[in-house]
Amino acid sequence: GESVGLHLPTLSVQEGDNSIINCAYSNSASDYFIWYKQESGKGPQFIIDIRSNMDKRQGQRVTVLLNKTVKHLSLQIAATQPGDSAVYFCAATNTGAQKLVFGQGTRLTINP
Amino acid sequence: EAQVTQNPRYLITVTGKKLTVTCSQNMNHEYMSWYRQDPGLGLRQIYYSMNVEVTDKGDVPEGYKVSRKEKRNFPLILESPSPNQTSLYFCVSSQGLGNQPQHFGDGTRLSIL
């Protein structure tokens, strides 16, 4: 079946550095991707999405890169802050599918 | 404020005692879904609904029921809860699925003893 996987279960970065969280997906038909942030005690919160007709999309301090050739997705967080500490999930779906397929999540820890 | 509201947020109960977790969204979304989140297994879909009176099984529907009598509400029913249903549950809604972000509730932590 379809799977979405994250390369690292945990990531520690220094405050102020850039963070890069990676994700791989298996279904070449996937055409819509979302990154979520989950803080302790809360539900996943939408960060940014990207459709398969794009390679890059930028938000406020976040950038998502999509490489369809190798089925790889990454989330870049610029100037990481303590409030960025959370578990980050990528999810993939395709037009007509009835669900998102989620990765396992990467826990981002910020060192002062 | 746009939100997905789940109740209760926490519940400890015993095996076999029927329970319902309610979910309500105020965004007039057509699509709603339930997921459970377990360590090492991630988020898995239980049931989903494309619109009123339309529901379908997700990946792990056994032991659960849902209903969608009106657009805003999508309750999750455990007719005879068992310990393996101890989990963190999330209700989700979106306007569509293929190209729209899904909005999550804050979760319901169920413990079945």
C-alpha cells in the first residue's frame, strides 16, 4: 500500500539555525502534499501545502520543496525559534483519494 | 473562529461500556474523517464521510461506528470498547480532499480499562 516516511524521527537544531525535515512518499500518483505541526496536547496544525505542479512553495519562514522524480518532500524552517519545537508530519494524497497518508513524524527540538 | 471541536477531550472508561465522541465543525465542510494516533503507527484513518448520509470505512474501522446526519457533526461511536481502542483520536474536516488542507480537532484521549 501507499506509504509516507520521514527520514529522521528526531532532529535537534540550535536556535536561529535553519531546520530541514525530510519526507519520502511511495505513490507516484500523489499530487497534493501537506506539512503539519503538532504541539504537545494539540491536534496537527496546517503549516503549508504544495501541489504536484509546483516544485517549491514559500510561506512565512517556511519553504516546502517537492522532488517528484525521487518522490521526496522537504520542509525548511528558517531561523528556528523555540516555538517551532513540535512534531512535524508530512501527508500525501491524490485527487479522488479519500484520505491523507501520513508519515510517522519528526520531533524537532530547539537547543538554546 | 473556524474550528473543529471534539468532546470529551479525555475519557477513562471500562471495557464494554458504550461511548460516543462528538465532533462538530463550523466551516460548512463537506468532508469529515476520524483518525487514531498511536505510537509507532502514526495516524490511521478509521472512517470518513464525503457528505451528509455518506460514510465509508477507512483503514481501521473495526469496533467503530459513525453517522453523518447533518453536515456539521460527525460522531464516533464505540459500541463495546476494548483496551486495544485506547488511543488518541482526531476528528478532521475539509472542504474537499484532493487539494484542500484538512483541519484537525485538538484530539480526544481515550483509555479503555
